[in-house]
Amino acid sequence: WRLEPTAEIGFVLPLQNDIQFGQDGTKIDYLIEGGQDNLFLYTRWTMDFRKDERHVLTFLYQPLNLVTTQEADRDFRFNEVSFPKGTPIDLRYGFDYYRGSYTYDVLSDPRKELGFGVSMQLRNAIIDFTSANGEIRDTQRDIGLVPLLKMRGLFELENGSWVGFEMDGSYAPLKYLNGDVSDVVGALLDTSVRSGFHMKNGIDPFVNIRYIGGG
């Protein structure tokens, strides 16, 4: 077995993030009404365990904690809790997740990798809405297991450089498959493309663009 740690450090730019709690609750656009129209620190930590160059076990920790402040520009309602217009609100959107994966490389060429497999993801969601004076609060906690399909690839180029990609995703319209207890449609896509080059001592700097979406 060979260990290969990977770290991604950069920023996350929310493109869309809408949320609603309760059938009578307010649907809020985090970008417009929740202060997420900004860049946030992003890190991602992965450890690969490789055997015979074909079998790969991957363990991932993905923290995601977006903390913002905003003044309510209308009356908000989350579950049974109401925030009147003009209330300063502290918001936390926490969506950490942990993932274990297995892939098998279908290519025998050591300069190329094309792996297919499965993943199991554990989400740890914490979503808070709190008035600045602390008198009004609505909080949501949720832990769920989500099975995913996985694909990854890496291809060597000239002069020691390489390009790669990875993709984890699912579409689950049934409870338990989507990590929930009700029959709602759940979907997730976590995919990236990257390019890097080999240095000495097994270090490979790379540039990575990642998209994470779901609902």
C-alpha cells in the first residue's frame, strides 16, 4: 500500500444557495438576502491508499462553514420562528462532510488512470439564524448518509506535467438513498478538473477548479 495525501486550499464562491424551512417558511436567497455574495476560505483534505496501482481507497474531509451577517429586508419565517423586517441577523451555513471511496483503474498504462467506483458520504449540516441580540433563533441540525457513484482520471503529459479530474454524484428520489427520512428528490454533484506537474520528493503542485452542487 502507498499513501498519497492531497490538500486543496483556496476560496469558495457561492453561485446559488436557496433554503426554506417549513411549508409556511420563507424561501431565502443566501446570496441576496443572506450575505453570501463574497469569497470564503476553502480547504479540502484527502488521503489515498493505493495497492497494485489499480485499487484505490480514498478518505475525504471537506469542511464548509459560511458565517455572514445581514439585516432582514422583509419579514422572515423559518419553521415557527419569525424575524421582523429590519432585524440584524447572524447566519451560519455549515455543511461539513466526510467521504470514503473505492475506485478501480480500468487502464493498465501506468501513465494513465481511469477509475470507476462508489463512495459513501456522511454529511454534518448545521444551519443557524440568530438575531444579533440573541433573542430570536432558529437552528437546524442534520446528519445523513448518502451513497454516490465515483469516477476519477489522471493523464501524464510531456515535461512532467499532468491533467486530471474527479467526479462524485448521485440522483436519489427515494428516502434513505438521499440521506433523508422522507421521499424527497435529492441530488449531489462534486466534480473538479486540475492540472499540475511533478517535483522532487513526490510533491505535485496543481491548480484545481471544483464545482459542488446539490439539493
